[in-house]
Amino acid sequence: MIGYQAENHLFTLHTRSSSYQFMVDPSGYLLHTYYGPRVGGGSFAYRLRQADRGFSPNPNSEGHTRTFSLDTQPQEYPSSGVGDFRIPVLEVENADGSRAADLRYQSHVIRSGKYALPGLPAFFAQEEDAQTLEITLEDPVTGLRAVLYYGVIESRDMITRAVRIENAGDKPVALTRVMSLCLDLHQGDLDLITFDGRHTGERHPHRRRLAPGIQMVSSTRGATSHQHNNFIMLCAPDAGETHGWCLGAALVYSGNFEAAVERTQFDTARMTLGISPWQFRFTLAPGETFTAPEAVMIFSREGFSGMTHQFHRAIRDNLCRGEWAHRRRPVLLNTWEAAYFDFNSEKLLEIARCAAETGVELLVMDDGWFGTRNDDRGGLGDWFVNEQKLPGGLAPLVHAVNELGLDFGLWIEPEMVSEDSRLFAEHPDWALRIPGRPATRGRSQLVLDFSRTEVWQYVYAQIKKVLSSANITYVKWDMNRSLTDVLSAALPAERQGEVYHRFVLGVYAMLEQFRKDFPHILLEGCCGGGGRFDCGMLYYTPQIWASDNTDAMDRLLIQYGTSFCYPVSVAGSHVSAVPNEQTGRVTGLDTRAAVAMAGTFGYELDPRSLSVAERQQMRLEIDRFRHLYDLIQYGDYDRLTDPFAPGPFTAWQQTAPDGSAALVTVVTGMARSNDAFATVYPRNLLPDALYSVNGADAVRGDVLMYGGIPLPHVGGDYRAMQFELTRKG
Ligand code: GLA
């Protein structure tokens, strides 16, 4: 609910359990007053305090009053170049070379329903569950306008933000920094949590106390990156999983980003989130507009798990679209680690036959089926079937696989081109390259200039033809290198700072076209695993391959970090062969299955190499996953331990929203001789209800939560246990 009090120009945005408030001051500045637990009403304007602070200048409109400074006031969308020295939110270069913008309130509208953004992903909601506030700010000198969008998705505790910049003046203006979100909190003694890592080790959480100055994570790779996720958290220093307040903020975008928090001289904090300003420069001719992507926030006073539950619901119900958003996802077998580039129809059929016996529902043919793609040096861009490997094209193979009772899916990497390809020979200027400078290679490939509509449309037309040639029900959309040599042959020199963003818009446009033309195809995103794992992609692909690392023990760390924001239903996770390809570690098939069940669940191995007993076990595990499907995919997810902290095991829990069932999964670390008794403590059960644990006599929920479940001594390293809790009364 969005409330507006005209007499004191106060806006209050209420979600189910949080409130967000700001006001327009007499000079037209938007001053932030509160973000925290929901309040029944009232004004927090009394929190805005003023003092004469040395070296904090005063707007001219204040006359000679020295106590009001943009440098010290908490603001919603601060101006730059006119007296606020904290981390900037909007930076412009005006036609006269000046770098100032002074945005003042003009008007606002409140409407029901949630705004959408043209060409950009955004959360959505039922008309009755959401409201939009649009505030127009204007610079009185240049005529530059910023339209701030606030969305409130009440049931999800979500506040969304986006900004449209309009050049309403009569001269061009260049935007050099446009953040989507600014949050000026009144306290600075906070912890920042970011989710960082590397290829095959994504989204490991890092928590630190804010120090004075700016702390920042960003990506300049053209995609969200393996190195830093565009979801971050701020929390009270004493906050944990079940207590203390925290807030999470995510950028609904898949390109370069910057997330920064500044602890200021007066111990307040400014958080900003948006497109990275690195190499960013977007020119607006008079009348032109630029829309910055959406950023979303969820506040919880009940610790991290409260925030996580709401993010998970919002991503599942208010971001993932299309028929697959809520449809039962198939248990798939992907051929990558089973065959790499070395396959043909016959081999795939043998794998399919074997997979069918174990209960797998979908065979995914990964990289290597097109052009001259026999290794990772060539073929990208040539999206036609390699008939030496697959005689007669896709149709006969897919038909035969379907006959075995399996659906069929395939891998694509549309944004890339190999120099050794027909596409590159015909259109060398379609790759991002700097004329006269040898192009930097990544995985031996170049990046196509998706900022050009004709480029992605050409690639799409080829892919569409292939997809239309057979019964394809799944596509894995990959992206296997970072962007370099970013120069578009189609744009003049002064517009090259737009290419990174226009590239992302091109990717989104193709994804949108894909979804329209193939609504029945399940799309899975991928970027060398989890290099583009973000809310932007999830608007188009309801699941994303979480990491190229399939080692069960490493996955515990990756999936733990991923779970803070992203639900199990979007995290691609597979059982692979041992010794593991990435780590060389050996873990049991049951352990690998238990870990993959904290994701979409599938296989990434050659079933022919398994023993009969292992295949039987695989069948049992697939059956078990099917039986637990709703609990796993739609249950409220709780992290029961922190796998980065020392301890004998890692555990997590999924609980049916009505408390009728729960699944507790435990994976032990390295065995120790004569070790202490271990106990896992479930959460989130109904205290008065009776639960049976794995079929044993029923016990009260509160007894289980406070007394815990004793873990049997199983012996050996990396052992998994699952406890199914079923309500009996
Ligand atoms: C990336 C993906 C893998 C696989 C290969 C194929 O690394 O993350 O899963 O598809 O590409 O080349």
C-alpha cells in the first residue's frame, strides 16, 4: 500500500511486514526517512536532523542557511555536482561541459498494479497485490528529468525501484552514471554481505563490518560474472539466520553492474546499485530517454531466513514466467560430462536407452552438434546440424529418443562466434573487435555484437530453423566468455559507451522473441555455469545451471551462497561421475543425489558406465526426488548450518508452507575417529503438531526443534542423510 500525506508531502510504502518512507522537502529534494519493520502510520520526518557541518555546502535555494546540506541529508535520488560528496547516483555531462544535475520534485502519480519496463526484465504482480508510485524530478536549468518508479509487491515484502531519465531540454546530454537504486540508511554500523567467487566456485558469501569509505563489488565483464553476484545484503551486526534485521537488494539485470555501500563521515550508510559506470556513457538527444534496470529490496526483521523465504517466493511467482515457471521440471540427463564433443546419433541413443531405464525424462545434447564443432576452437555461429554426427539432422534422432519415452533438448551459445566458422567468414564485422587491434580470444572464441538488431536476428533465424525441425522441449542457453574489445562497427565513436548495455538489451530481445515463438520449450540459462546467475536472466529462463563444478562437497558451498536470494527451483544441479571432473574427489552416489536435490536435479554422466546396482540406485533416487518434488521445489528453505564454519556436517531444510511436511538433509564432512554425538536441529515446524521422522513414532514439533534429531554414526567421509518429517496430527 502506498500512502501520501499531502500536508507534509510524505510518501509511505507499506508491504506486509515492512515500511519505507520519504518526503519532499520545501526545496523539492526527496529525503529518505525510514526503511524498517512495518509501522501503522506516522511520520519519521523527525529523524531528519540539521547542523552546520564544515565543508558540507548549502544549496543556493536555502539562502544563507548553513544547516541544510545535500552532503548530509538522506536522499532518495541524489543530485550530483551540487554539494553531495557521497557516492554519486546520477552523473551527467551537459552540452556546456558541466557535470551538474540538480533534481527537484515536480509531480507524482500513484496507481494500482506494478509498472513494467520496456525491453527490460522486471518483477510483476497481480494488479491487486501491487502498486506503483511514479515521481518526476527535474533540473530547472537543463530540463533533465528523472522519473523514479517505486513498485510495492505487498505480499512479498518487496519494494522495487527503476528510473527513466528523459532529456526534456534542447541540448544533448551524456549520462555517465545512472544507478537504479539509492538507499540512505540512518545508521552506518552495519554488516555488508556479498556473494563472490570464481568460475567453478560461485556465490560464496563474505560478510564484513562496514568501514568508513566505499566498499564495492562490480562486474566489468559484460555479464553479471562468476566473481560477484548482483545481489547483496546489509544487516545489523548481530543479525543471523533467525534473528536481527537484514535487507537484501538485487539488480534485475545481466550485464556490468556496481553495488556499493559507503559508510559516511556521520556514520550513516548509502547503498547504491545499478549498471557499472565503467566505460558507460549514454548520450540522449533532446526528447530521448534512458531506462535504468530494476532493483528490488526485501527487508526482514526475522533474520536472513525471513528475507530468503520472501525472495524465493517472489522469484518463483513474480519473476519466472511462462508455462515452465510452475510446471514440474523434467529429470534430465546432460551429455556434456558424459561425452564432451565426442558423440554421434548412435552413442546418444545408447545413452538415452540406458537413461530411460533409470527413470530420466529428458536427454540434453550439449555442445558439439552443429557446424564443425568438434572441439572448442570452431563452429560457433553456424547453427546447423553436423550431419556427420547426426545423419539426417535432428528429426530422426529426436524421434528415436522420444520413442524411448524421453524428451529431447539441446545446447546453444547464441552470443558467440568462432573465427573458424562460416558466420565469421561472411560477417567478420559482426564480432566485437577493434579495427587494427588483434582481437582478444576467450575460450578461443569471439563475442557477437548483439547491440545490433540484425546480428541477433540473423543468429536467431538460424536457431529457430533448427528448433522447428524436431520435437525439442528444452534448450540450454550458454555464454562462455567475458566481453573484451568492445566496439560496435554500427555506432559512431561518441556512442561506444552504450555498447555494453545495448548488448544486454539485444540478448533480452532475442530471449523474448524465443519465448514468444517457443512457449513450450524449457529454457535453462548458463554462463560457464553460474556466471550470469541473476534476476534478469530468470525473467526469461526459469532455471540456470548453477556452476560448472558438479563436485558434491563444493556444491554445498555454492548452493549455500546461492540460496540466500535464489530458490531451489531455479538452481540447475546435477549428479555427475566420480572421481569428480573438477576436483578429483570421490563421493557416494547417494551423497551426490542428496546435494543435487537442493536444485533442479538431473544427471551429467554416462549411465552406461554405471554398474547395475548403481543404476538401480539411480532409479530409486529419481523416484524419491519425484515423491519429494513439491516439498523440495516449493518448500520454505532454511540453512541449518553454515558450511564455511567448522562443524561436522552441513544441513538444510525444506518445509511445506502449511507445516505439513519437511525434509532435512545432512551431509557430513571428513570422518573423525571417536567423534562427539551430532544432532541436527530442524526449524520452522508447527510446535504443537506431531511429526513422524522417516516413519518412526510421531514427536511434537517443538520437541524436534529444541531437542533436535540425533544423527546416527554412519562412518566414512561425505555421507548424506535425509530425514523426511511428516505431520501425523
Ligand atoms: C559451459 C557450460 C557447460 C557445457 C560447456 C559446453 O562450460 O557451463 O555445462 O555446456 O560450456 O561447451
